Amino acid sequence: MIKYSTRLVFILRNVVIKIPVSRKGYLQGLNEKKIWDKYNNVISLAELKWMCMGIVCQKRYNTVSSIPNNVVIRSKELIPEFDFNNCDLYNPENWGIDGKTYVLLDYGVNKYIAGLYK
């Protein structure tokens, strides 16, 4: 399966590859690496296998159809970089599940990146 936004996303059997198609997508890839390095032991983030020049490879997870508000609120509390108004953590497409644990799949956004190209 292939998805497209600021990055071209290839969803393969066991991994997801995100290739930037814009400056915003490139910055998202860099930020995912930064967030992974800083918070992967604090909150359930999609496992980052590697990042090179803004291209990201992550472990693939099962998708969810909805995300509880308390999961989003807790995520914003644990990762202050996500605590801004137009952060799209309420979008279930940004979440997966591993057993009974919600996993944040798309964590490349921050307030600066979200504000680009408005």
C-alpha cells in the first residue's frame, strides 16, 4: 500500500518507509529521529529502524479505527513538543496497536513544522 502527504509512505509487510516529497516532509523525518532518541523509553512510539537524509524506516503495526482521548492527552503530557493546538494526534491514522498498547506511528510533527505552508 502507498500513502501520500508530505511524504510518500510505502507500507510493506513488516516495515513502513517514509520518503519526504517536500521540505516539510524532510523536517518530519529529522524530527521523528529526534523524538525517537529522546522519548522511545517514555512512550510507545513506532520503532525507528533507521533514518537517513529524512527517509525513515519504522516497524509496521496494526492500525486502529479510533484513539481514546486519554491516550492523546497523556502523549501530549509526556512529549511537550506535541502540546500545541493544531497537533493531529487525535487522528487515528497516526496510531497503531501492539497487543493492547497504542503506538504512535507518525511523530514527526512539532509546532514549527505544523505551521509551515499554512
